[in-house]
Amino acid sequence: MNTQEANAKMVTRLLFRLLPVQVLLAAVGAVNGIVSSFFASNYVGIDAMSAVGLYAPINMMITAISTILVGGSVILCGKYLGQNQQEKTQNVFSLDLMATTLIGIAFIILFIVFAVFDLTGFITRDAAVRPLFNRYLLGQAIGVIPLMFGNSFASFLSLENMKRRTLVATVAYIIVNVLLNFLFVKMLHMEAFGLALASSLGLWVFFGIQAAYFLSGRSHLRFSRRGLAWGESRDIVRIGLPGAASYMYQTARGLIVNWLLEIFVGSVGVSAFAAANNLMAIFWSLPTGMLAVSRILISVSVGEEDRQTLTDVMRVMFRRFLPLMGAICVLIIACAIPLTRIFFQDPAEPVYLMTAWGFRILPLCMPFSIICMHFTCYGQASDKQGLVHLLALLDGVVCVAGFTALLIPGTGMNSVYIANVLNGVVTTLVIIGYAWLKKKRFPRDMDDLMVIPDDFGAEKAARLDLSIRSMEDVVSVAERIQQFCIERGVDKRRAYLAGLSMEEMAGNIVDHGFRKDNKSHSVDVRVVHKDDDIILRIKDDCVPFDPGERQKIADEQDLSKNIGIRMVFKMARDVQYQSILGLNVLTIRV
């Protein structure tokens, strides 16, 4: 197996190891919608279902603002981790939490004022639906803060490699949400307010389980109000805004689509779209989870200027994520009728057939969206703001709202579903067209499609990428590193020290890390000659191991222990260790 294949395999394993937790996290909001829709349609009525559907754009607005903070903060933290700037990483974490608190309080006040004083006429004028919507809005106000904090903590827990805690929080939320809906809606007949209250209280459980880790003192990321560099809040917003712009546009899109449905189809159309959309959200958690794991690795790769890993993430998206999503789409389409019967049982009702067609058409847009979401994330991290804003505008509002307005007079309800598919086709063509325009040729490989600058990372002649899978590889790699350094004009002593440092550290990983479990492992080695420095970076997916800590606790009187690690720390100009997404990353400067 060559170096490129070994790195790609490591990236694939990492992404799929992180994927289940991120999918479950993304499913939190979907479960809220599905449970609310189920209890609304079965125990309250179609008008309550309309209230749930009308709230969707508002929820999208909260998601948009949360995404600005989460997306900008995680990408910025990923870059700082890639550059080993710990103080800046902590500052970004603290800024994110403070901003989340202030914005959450503002939303709570707005929700209460609009609901209590009946200021929601711009959302719906239906006399039967509006009182239900006001009560639903009051219940949702209670869950705004845990929803926003939950999104932030989930991403930061991934950086801390604490994905199991997010898994526990997600499962707890689902259980609590279902039980409280049963109690409030079915047993106590609290109707729309009960639907929202159950979800909000469940979110507090979700948030509490996550927050406990950061309050325990065991987390690497810690909140601090002292010495905050507020100037970086601009960078958080600047980086996060383009990716979140899509959610803002989707808020406008939701309002426009609901308005068109009420005019051309009636409130029954809003109910059908809400049912199909809310259940589809559980399947949307898969591409959302895919993006979540890719986002962190993309940002770290940009920070490290690691071209290979950056392109490997996109290759995994095309070769693994898309086929998986395609299979899920076929399954959804085949189960359109059973899925419809979760909400509506009478085939003679117009809402029944409208919902069924949603399950038959909407899934077709999901593979296109995976491509759009990944390139939007990459554009954020690499400062391709023009592409990001264009995709956000097209995907968020222009295509769906535009195609719906164009088709709905003749096609009716199905126009909304068809518009989503056409939206995916257009955004994919825009990504290809952007690369064609920038490269002045049709993209021939992943570097072309991503429009990676030629000067990104060390030039090919100034870097050496190797892979180690056995102890035999360790010796040969050390010899190749020494030869590489000499060819680059480095003096023989430093070239020898570089090879020896790599041999000692990589040999320790193979000798100990490979034997900790029965899994297949590899060591990704990169050598860069930059500004007269020899930079050695060793990355592996074995159990966490910090050689700096081992060197500190070693018995100084027993010279037979950890002699290799001690020698490297004495020879090297600088040694830095990080644990990123479950990977050990060791950087040595000689």
C-alpha cells in the first residue's frame, strides 16, 4: 500500500468512526420534528400540524445563527489546533459560549412578546391555526438556549474526542422527548403548548449531559472571561456567516413556500409539507452528520496546509458518502406509503397523497446536497467567500422558491418537491462551473475541482510523505528522511538527527500502539523543509499517547526507561503533541 492509499484509508476510518455520533446529533432536531408531527396529527389535529410547519422557518433562523457561531468557532479552532496555538483555541471557545448565551436570551424575549401579544399575523392569518401557533411558540421559547448550546458543545466534544457523551445525551433526549409528549399531549391534553414544552425540556436534558463534561475540569477547552480577545469574534462571524447564510436564506424560503402553499393549495398543503419534511429530517441527519465530521477535518487540514488529507476528505465524500446516501434514498422512495401512514391513515384525504409524493420526490435532492454542503464548508475554511455566498443564495432561497413559484400554478403541491431536486442539480453545476472558470479548463482531478492554490502547503520538492505499517518500514523511512534532508542541502548532522528522531518516535508507536488492540493501524509521516527548519510530523490512529508527559514522569535515575523519547526531546529544537479527533499528532522541529 502506497503513502497516498494509506492516508486515504486512515481518513476514511476516522470519518466513519466519528459519523454515527454526528448523525445522532443531527437527528436530535429531526426527532423533535417527527415526534411533534406524530402527536400533532394523531392527538391534536391537522391545524396543530400546520402550526408545527409554520414554526419550521423560525427554527431554521435559530439554526442559522447557531451555525454562524458553531461553524466559525469550530473552523477557527481547527485551524489553531493545526497550528498548535492553544491560547487562541481557548479564546474562541469562550467567545462562542458568551455569544450563544446573549443571543439565546434575546430569542426568548422575542418569542414571549410575539406570542403573548399575538404579533404573529405576518406568519399566518388562519384564525384556527394562529392561536395554536402562539402557544407552540411559547413552549419553544423554553428550549432556545439548550438547543443553541447543544449544537456548540457537540462540535467541541468532537474536538475533545468525547463523542460517546454526545451519544448518551442524544439517546437521553429522544427518550425524554417521547415520554413527555405522551404525558403532556395524550394524557394531559396540553395540545400545541405541550408539544413544544416536551421538546424544550428534552433539550435541557441533552444540554445538561454535554455541559457536565466541560464543568468537570477534565476538558481541554475551558471557559474563561479573562483576557478575551473580542476582535476574534469578527473572524468567527466572517468565517461562519457564509455557511450559515444558507440557513438564513432557508428561513426566507420557508416563509415564501408556506405563503405559496396557502395561496395555491391551502393549509392542507402546509400540513403535508410539514409531515414529509419533518420525517425526512431524520434522513437528513445522515448528510448533516457527514458534513459535521468532514468540517472538523477540513479545517484542521487547512490549518496544517495538508493538501493530501484535504483532498482525501472530498474523495471519501464522493466514493463512500454518496453511494451510502443513494441507497438510503432508494429505501425512502420504496417506503413512501408506510411513511405517510405514520401521520395520516385515510388515503381518501388530499393530505395523504400530497405527503406520499413528498417521500417519493424529496429524497432525490439529498445526494446533490451532500456535494453542495461539503464544498460550502471547504469554501469557508479556505476563504473562497464568493463561491460560498453564491451557493448559499442559490441553495437557500433562489432555486427552491423560484422553481416553486414557477411550477406551482400548473403542478400544485408537487412543485415544492420538484424544486428541491432542481436546486441540487443547479448547485452541482455551479461547483463544476466555478472550478472550470478558475482553472480555465474542465476539472480533471480533485485538486482542480476544489481549486486548491498551487502554493498551498509546502511545494512538492520540499516535502516527503511516507507511510509506516510495520517495524521494517521504520528503518527504511528513517534512511529516506536522512537522504531527503541531504538532497535539500541540510548538513549531515541535522539530517542524521532528523532520521533518528523519526525512527525513535515512529518505532515507539509501532512497538506499543499497534499492539494495544487487534485493529489495523498505520503511521502517516510528513517531512517538510521550510525556512531552514526540518519539520517532522507523525500522525497515527492508535490509543492516545503524549510522549511529552511520558518524558516528564520518567524516573530520571533509571536511564534504561524511555531513553528514546528523552533523546529526541534533547536533540530537537521543539516537540509538540496534540490529540485531534482521536488522532495522535506529533510535530518535531530539528
